[in-house]
Amino acid sequence: MGATPYQALAPFYNRVMSHVDYPGWAHHIRALWRTYHGIKPPQRVLELAAGTCPFASPALFPKAFAVYSDLSPSMLGRAPFGANAPPLRIACDSRALSVKAPFDLVLMIYDSLNYLTEPDGVLSTMQEAHRVLRSGGLFIFDVTTEACSKTHFANAIDFEELEGCVSVRTSQYDAPSRTQLNLFTLFVAGSDGRYDRREEVHRQRVYPAAAVKKLARQTGFSTLACLADFTLKPGTDKNERLHFVLQKP
């Protein structure tokens, strides 16, 4: 049974991504904020493509008013509940945000920008981030690079047994179109002992750093930094992940 991205995967996403060091990533985001904006933490934060909201529990910036948005209601529905639940979750497209209030910080983490497979989509998302940021606010995001795709996702297969599910991910990278394809095949255990097969295809586009900077200029952002992986060192397309820090003048 086919599904749109992050529909079939949503119930198992947190377990599939259990290897990701989200606390360490949160520490890096806070370091970027302090380095390029100052010690005083942001008061209002908007996260785009927040998924299951891993930066909500514990909160990335505990005293900030935070809004978590994602295109997939299925993913937002898997966010924490109870005392540590995200206070406000909104299902909306990053290219057409349904928020108006000014924010100090807009985030888009874990190569979510790569899921915008057309430059116009990236431009629209940057325009929306620019619109909702207050003057001097930051837009922090990361992108995965061609070096990462060629090293880890060129004709690769990953197999994982989870509670109630078996996950198989088949990955390919097409260099001419700079397109990364990940086919998730999930075998979900039923109460009758049978397994339902579910599939969804994730498409990403790899953008060179120069192309990202060009789109940022077109939007009116100043690019404060393009950083290598999880460091404060200047990054290039030779790195596997780049973190960008853009500022609204």
C-alpha cells in the first residue's frame, strides 16, 4: 500500500531515528544562536518541518514561546503529549505559512530544506521565513550535500527490526539531476499475525552551497555563515552537512 511521505512512516519514525543525537543537535543550534545573535535567548521561535517535534522535549529554548509546524499532520500527531507537549502545533506548508506573528528565530532542521525539490519552493520558504521574522532575526537550517549522498546513499540498503514493524530503506542517488531517492518499505504486524506491506518514497534535491546563498540573496537575507557539519568552521560542498545562518536585515 503506497503512502505520501511521512504517513506510513510516522508511527515508527522516532524509533527509526533513535540513533540521531537530538540533544547534541539542540546544543549546536543554541551555539549558533549565541555566536551570531547574542547571549540573550530568543523569545519567539518557529520551527518549520518539525516532524514529531524532537526539539520540544526538552525544549530547545525553555523560556521561548515556540510554534512547531509541519506539512504532515501524521507526524505532528506523534509529538509528545502531557507536561512536555509542544504548546502549539500547526499543520502547514513551509511555502505558505499560516502564522503572522514576528519571530526571533526560524528553524528548519535535519535536511528538511532538501525535501523542497524545486528552487522555487526553496525561494518561497525563504520568503515566508523572511516575512515572519522580526528585523535582525535569524533563519537557521541545514542541508545535506552531494558528498553525503555519494558516500552513504548511493545504491544502499538498510534493514531494521522494530517493535511491530520491519523497516527496509533502499536508497539511490542520481547525480545528473542531483536527486536523492529513499524508498521505505514497512512490514507492519497485524493483530491476526499477518504483516501489511506499506511503501513511501522520499525525494530530496541536493543544492550546492552557492545556489543556497544565491536564493538567500534574492530573498533579502544576509548569509552570516555556512558551516561544516556540526562545527563553527566554514563549510563547503565537500562536507556532508552544512548549517546556514541567515539574518533578516
